[in-house]
Amino acid sequence: MVIRTTLGAVPVTVSLTDRAITVSRDDEFVVAWDSGGRLYSVVEGEATYRRGLNGRVLVKRRVNGVRQHEWASDEHAAAIVDRGAALARELLQAGALAHDVVVALEKVARFDSRVAADDAIRFDRVYRPIGILPPDEYLALVLQATEGCSFRSCTFCQFHREPYRVKSVRQFEDHVAAVREYLGDSLRLRDRTVFLGSANALAVPMPGLVPIVDVLAREFPGRPVHAFLDGFTGVMKSADDYAALAARGLRRVYIGLESGHDPLLALVGKPSTSEQVVETVQVIKSCGVKVGVIAMVGLGGDRFADAHMMETAEAINAMHLGAGDLVYFSDLVDLPGSPYLKAAGDAGIRGLDAGERLAQRQAIRSRLAFARPAPQMATYDIREFVY
Ligand code: SF4
């Protein structure tokens, strides 16, 4: 339902769906809340604000053609939430709106910064930190069968640093129930896929994993299940194992190749070899499950640039990707003081600048050869992640 009205002389458009309500004031201030009444997006002028369920607000804008990202301060985040609620109240006071719109606006008008802060505390009780998701999964329903990563060895990785833990089926069922209760109507915005977290939930051996996936099939019948996997544990499962998971709803696996050059993988502490990733992908695809393969751009700096570029393209070509598969290019985010930067510095490796990274990405792409229909290729910018 789309309604056009005015606040004073200013045109306002309200769009109400079963997933969200969006209010646009003069196309200059556009606020979106999910159907549970939680604000999740604001666009104002050049800036886009994405609020995560944990209460943090990411600010994105383009300056001189360059995308910039920063986290809003707590005060700024609270002010954004309050301005959204105030806009909803203004509209309600202006009156003459359809009943369904009034009900939705009353709900979002209550989501001020105080309610939002309490909501973030509730989120933290239900979820362990959600380190990262693939860009196409930001609106997935995340359910955490494991916590942390079973390796935590990759020097470039800033995610999943908490201790690794595998939930029992009972604990997972309790988690699912707690997430359902917490999200309530907000589930409707996150109704396309289930993302089985965290870093490598599919690494759980089959006797523990099958009952977990059965819980998903029972609780969310027909909902595609997606998950991360690493190549090291990926090769430990057979085609029969992946077929059994596919029969229960597994539809896509995201796997970090990072590089096709094994000496570079060893340097950065990646647990898998490129051959293990290729083999894992081939087995998974033979069971009809799609894959999303992530290659890092800039990893290994100048020292590894040529080998990284050529062997990454070779590895991806060996996977025989096709329709429904994804290839993501993820720029190395080398945070000051990170183990990666220290190791690279100790080895005398110079990092690639933005132009060199772009050239490396283009060089890898130019070497990729796919049968038709080809997989989709896209950017995986970890700085844009918000859940
Ligand atoms: S396996 Fe993945 S999640 Fe674990 S440390 Fe390496 S990159 Fe990070």
C-alpha cells in the first residue's frame, strides 16, 4: 500500500508492505522500519544509515566518488532513531490515514532511542556477536548452531574471535525459540533464507549437524538454508553427507578461498589449501547445492601479487561455477596493528594501494572463464556489514 500525503506543505509518501513500513519526507529523509517496528534504514541527503539489531548504526556516504563508512556515535545513533520516531508521530498527528498505516505508525512511533537501547540489550541476550555475513545475506534469519570459529588462525580475520562452541540440539532449539520470541513480527523482513551461523557451522560432524538442520526444516519448512564453510573441514564431508544436508534444505555454502596460491594461504594462517577448497566446492556442487566463493583482493601485497592473481583465477576456474553460484571479491581490510599487518611488515611486504587492488581484481576477473550461464560476480565489502 502506498499513500501520498503532506506534512504542512511538504510531500510525504508512506509505503506499507507485510515486511516493512517506509516513510519518505520530500525524498530527503527516508526512514524504514521492519514490521516489528524496529528502525533499520535511514537515507538523508548523501548519507545512508543502517541500524543493526545490536543498536549500532553504520553511516555510509560517497565523498568525491569514494565510498566512506563510519560507525555513528551512541548519541548520533540515538538521535537518528528519535528523529524517525518523531516523523511517525508527526504523521499520526496530521491524521487522515488508512487504518493499517495508523497501526504501523503507532508501532514505529514507540521505537524511540530508549526503547531501541533496551531492544539492543535483548538482542545481546539472544545472540552471540554476528561477526560477518555474505552481502546477499544481510536480511537472512541468522541462527547460531555454533559460536566463534573452530580455527581463529587467519591473521587478516577480525571476526569470530570468541571461543568456539557447538550447541547441543536442545540448546539450539532453545536458541531458535528465543530468536523467534525476540524478533516477533521483525521475522517477516528476514523470511527469505536461514543463515546457519557462525563462522563454519557446517564443520560440525554429521551426527551433530543433521539434527540441527532437521530443527530448521521443522521450524522453517521450505526456507533455504545457507552457511559458511572452510575448505579444511569441507573436504572431510562426503558427497553423501552434502546430499543429506541438501535434502534437509541446504541450498548455498559460502567458502573463503581467499587465494589460490598456497604459500600465501600458509603465510596468513588459512587452514585450507586451494586444492581442498576446489575439491569441497566440486563435491558440494555435485549435490545441487550452490556456492559463494570469496577471493581476497590485495592479500599478500606486492610480494605475492602475480602468483595470487594467476592462481586465484586458476582455482576459481577449476570449480566450474555456473548459474546460481557467486564469486565475491573482498578487499583486504588491513586494520592498523592486525596480526596480518605485523606479519607482512616483518616480511617486508608492501601493501597494494587502491589503484593496484583494482587492477588486481580486474586481472583476476579477466582470467576467469565460465560456461554459460555464468555465476554472478560482486563486491564483498566487510565494512558495510550490519545485522
Ligand atoms: S576460518 Fe574464516 S572465520 Fe575462521 S579465522 Fe579464518 S577467515 Fe576467520
